[in-house]
Amino acid sequence: MLDSVRNIFSIPDLRKRVLYTFLLLGVYRIGANIPIPGVDTNAILAFFEQAKNTLFGLFNLFSGGAMEKMTIFALGIMPNVSASIILQLLTVVWPYLERLSKEGELGRRKITQYTRYGTVLLSIVQGMGIAIFLENSKSPLGQPLVPEPGFGFRLMTILTLTTGTAFIMWLGEQISERGVGNGISLIIFAGIVVGMPQAALELFQDLRSGTRNLLVVLLLLAFMVAVVGAIVFVERGQRRIPVQYAKRVVGRRLMGGQSTHLPLRVNTGGVIPVIFASSIITLPQLVTSAFREPPGWLQGFIDQLSFGMPLYNLFYIAGIIFFCYFYTSIIFNPLDVADNMKKYGGFIPGIRPGKRTADYIDSVLSRLTLAGAIYLCVVALVPEFLITGFKVQHLPWVGVPLENFLTNFNLVWIMEGFGFNFYFGGTSLLIVVGVAMDTVNQIESQLIMRHYDGFFKGSGGFRIRGRRG
């Protein structure tokens, strides 16, 4: 491992790429500490300290702590991610975008341009929502978050946050082009891991003060290691469908006849279904936050969409499963794969070429997608359990008996959780592990291409496969 790290910095081009990546990530972290004009920083910190175990804690996590300080990068890279996902979804229903996606490099550049426009538009809308929300909110001590609200503050907030998001988008594109790894993913990765040392320090202080039990913390760490191992195992998991190519004569040469396989990943959609499902389920809360006093019935519905509530968990699971199938259907078309196999003389043993092959691949992919969706649901619900538990007392008919049963047997922690923050959540671990696997895989490919050993030399040909591997 140490030899591989030394090899990275002994190759001029790779060393330049790695240092360039660290430099741009450093610029991102500097901008995440510059507050926007017109806000009371102390009041905002107090407000987010109280709301860290709510949806705002999740938004703050993806922004790398920029939201709790309300900095110029408070929106983070999520508007760009949302715009990219929306463009991918529109590719299915809009023939113009579908044609662009099949035009190679020129079409990809055009779609990238539309994604940038969508990012700016979403940033403007979200910036307006944040400005109105800040004006209508106060700290736990009753201090207004915005001392001088008005049109000027709203305009400045929209301009600042939109510019900040556009700059982050540019940083991500530069990292992808001139650095190592996927720039957008690395920015999200950096935003999550930057808070882990602070979370570990808080956990250590809780141990010293006696707030946390040592056995519980050790069990939590063991559980985190197990979750990381499960994520690595599933993300590398594939179903390999055997493919045989018939022999054919091309000119005077006999071609084909080899056997290969079609790899189908267990989790084809990666973390995108989780991000998109969480974005959809939090939309009602973001909309109602713009009202100073929402109607009672609407506030009651929003309360049912809080962390740990049965309705929230139900919608969250349904959203993840839906977007797993939907996103997989966008990026993988069994009919196109079957047609390409038939064009080059390939077939699956025992399956007729053409539509039968497409139906067979589709059936296998549907079962794999269900397994991947269940895996994502389990991983995504871990933070809800660690933070607020499962509010079983709000279940209809059986809620009160369950609450009494758990209380009598000293199992209140099931309903209240452990109070841990998002850094120990399954969603953040899924992102961190997936991006780390992708980045290490790219660096290892660069080393092997230059005739150096990778990170796992002497491992019998073992190689890390990233989430796109």
C-alpha cells in the first residue's frame, strides 16, 4: 500500500492530477466558511444546533457543513445533481433529448449545457426559498436569523447562493477533466468526511463525560464496520450471464467462437435512488417552510413526514424502490443489448436471440433490481433508527399497545433512537464507500497503465471494481 502511494507521487502526470484535485477541494472548503451577507451567524448556528437531527441535518451533511453557517456554498452541489437526474428522466419522455443522448460527444455536450441551465434555475428557486425561510425563522433564544429582512436581502441571497452553486459545479467539472475521480462525487465525499473528525471528537467527549456507554459505542463501531463491508460486497456484486459468440468467416479469417459474459450489477442505480427519494419526500417541508403559519391540517401532514414517523418511512421505502426500477430502466435497455448481441453473432445458451433474449435479460435484471432496492432501503433507514428511532406509537390501531409493550420491557430506545448524528448514517457511508471505491479504481488503473503495481499487488489478480465497474 505504501509503495503504491509512493508510486502515485513518482509519476509526474498522476502527481499533478492528485495535487490539482486536493487544491480544488481545498478551495471548496474555503468557500464553505464564507457566510452570505445579511445574516446573524451566531443565531443561525444556534438554530441548526437545535435542528441537527431533523431534515436540516441531512441538507447540512450534503453541503459539507456550509448550511449551518449559511455560507456562499450553502446549497452545495445538490442543485446540479437534481438537474442531472431530471435531465436523465426527461430523456425517456422527450424524443429530442433521447436523440441527443445517442449522438455521441456532441449530444453529451449539449445535455451538459442543459444541465448547467437547470442547475442555475433550481439554485434561483431554492435560493428564494432559503431567503424567505431565513426571514421567517428565529433562533431558540428568539433572535431573528436576518436582522434586516427585505427585498435587498432576498436578491443578495439568491445571487450569492446561485453563484456559489455555479462555482462548485465548475470545480467539479475541472476535477473530472484535469484531476482524479468524478468531481461532483468527490465534492459530496469531501463534504461528508470533513465532519467525521468532529463527530468522532464529540463521541469521545460523550464517553469521557459518561453521556455515552462504552459498550454501546463499541457496538456502534462494529456495526459501522459491518455496514461498510456489506456496502463493498453488494456494490461489487454482479450477476454474470454467459454469452457465446458463433464462429463466422470474415474475409479469409475465422472470427468468433469465444465465450464471455454480460455483467449485471446488483445495485445498478447506485445512491441516486436514495438521493432522489429523499429530495421528493422533503419537498413538502421545504414548501411549507416559506409560510409563517401554515394551516393546521397541512402542518399535521408535514409532522407525519418527520424522521422516524411511519408515513415518512413508508414513502421513503416506496420512493427508493420506484426510483431503483425507474433509473435502471433509463440507463439499461435490454432490447438494445439483445439487438447488439444478435448483430455480432452473440447469444445466451438456451435462449433464442432477439426478443426472447431481451425478455430473459429483463427478468434477471428485475430480480436484481429488487434485491438492490431492498439493500438500499435497509442502508438508508439506518440513520433514522440511530437518530430518532421508529415512532411505532403513531401507527394506527397497534401503536399504543406497541408503545406500552416496549416501555414495559425497557426498549424505549427503539422509539427514541440513540441520538447519533448523520455522520454514522447508512446513506453517508454508502456515498463515502462508493466514491472511495471509484477513485481508488481510477488511480489503480493509472498505475497499472504505467506498468506499476496497484494498491492490491500480490492479491491474485484481485481488483476493486468501482460502482460503474
